[in-house]
Amino acid sequence: MNTRKLAAYDTSPARIAALVRCYSHGMTKHRPPRILVADDDPVSLQFLVTALGELGCAATGVASGKAALAACAQTTLDLLLLDRRMPDLGGATLLRELRRSGCSAPAIATSAELDAPTRAQLAAAGYVDAATKPIGVEQLAALLGSRLPQWFKPQPNSTADAPTGTFTSAAQSALLEDDAALASVGGDRQTLQALRGLFSQELETMSPRIATLPADELGEWLHRLRASCRYCGTTRLLEAAERLECELRRSRGAARDELLTAVSATVATLQDG
């Protein structure tokens, strides 16, 4: 499996051309919708850009908020898919900077987790919608249909081939869950295998660094990791990432409480003196 093609975010590899073969769609005589995807998780970014391309859109992918600002300055866009949490800019801050730069395209926030308060905050910041990753092909098509009037909603193709064959061995089943992962990528096994190859490369790169990462940096990576885990169906890794992220949050909370107690005690001591 050659995953190098997947690293080119502005292309649609032939291997993933079958990603949306279960859909048929038409376009108006106008140009295809131009969509910017900003996400620092490489698996999420690759999947979204490739799927959008196969759905008839001109999709551009960037891996940071600053790169999103640069991309918006170079072309007129019809829709923005912006990751809520990126190391430099994300969420409300990124959208505010995009609006200041003159970009008026409607924006949809993406995130590995979206609770009601977060959705409300994003709406208040100007996002027209928010979607939890992994975003499946059907959900992506629904977002396009609701936000882009020049794009024709896809219709199910009843003659689509059904997935066949065994994908994981018994030994792999404890680590990988195929059904949910296949659903998130439109049922295409080659797509899933290619994304898993890309994910494997990222994990190999990060593995030597995990033990020494500062807590803040580790927390940000865990957040991105969970989105990739859901796309790739790496259940055991997802559970381990969630547990570690919870531990980091509890540690930060305890440290904050300790700081507040020390501040109160120091203030009281200073005032007594």
C-alpha cells in the first residue's frame, strides 16, 4: 500500500476514488464549490479533503490556523471546515481573524468532541454549524447540501458494491474495530487501509516523544489522536488516549486548586503583616 499519495492534500488519489461510489451527483454550470479544510490531525485532514474532492468540490487542506489565513487571502472560498482546536489558531479566534481579513464564507467547526456549551460558544462566535469527528461521507454530503446551494445533493446508488472479504484477523480484532471505521469512510476498505497506513506513520514518529512531551503539548496531541483513532477504528488506543487525557485534566485541576489555596494563604499572610 503506497500511502505517499495520501500526503498530497490538494489531490484526489485514484485509490480513494471509490470513496463515494455509492453516490451519484451533478453540478451546475458554475465552478465547483471551493472549500477550505483546516485540521492539524493528518488523518482527518486527508480524509475530508479527499472526500470533498470526490464529491465534486475544489478542496484545499491546511494544517494550521496561520495557513488557513494565508489560503483565504489567495482565493475566494464558499465554505470553511475549521478544526476547533489547533496549536496556533482555532475555534472562535481563527474565525475572528478570518473575518478581519475579509473572508466571509460560512464556517463549520469540526472537533473530536462537541458538548452543548461548546456548540453554543461556536454559534456565538459566528459558526453556522459544528460537526463531531469522524465525519462520515453521508454527513459530509448533508453539510454540503445544506450550506451550498450550487451543489447538488447526492443520491444513493442502489447498484453500489457491498464490502466483501475479511479485513482483520482474530489477533487484530482486539486492537482494531472495522465496522465503525468502515462506516466513517463510506464503506471503502482500501480507503480505510490507506488511512491506517498514514496513521501508523504518525504513531511511529510520535512514539519516542510521548514520554517526554510537556503536559500541554501531550494534551493537544491526545485530542488530535482521538479523532484519528475513530477514523481508523483503533479502539484500544482510543480508550488509552481518553484515560490519559482524563488523568492530565485531573492533574491540572489539582494543581490549580493548590495554586488558589496558596494564593489565599499568601494574601492573608501579607495582610496580617
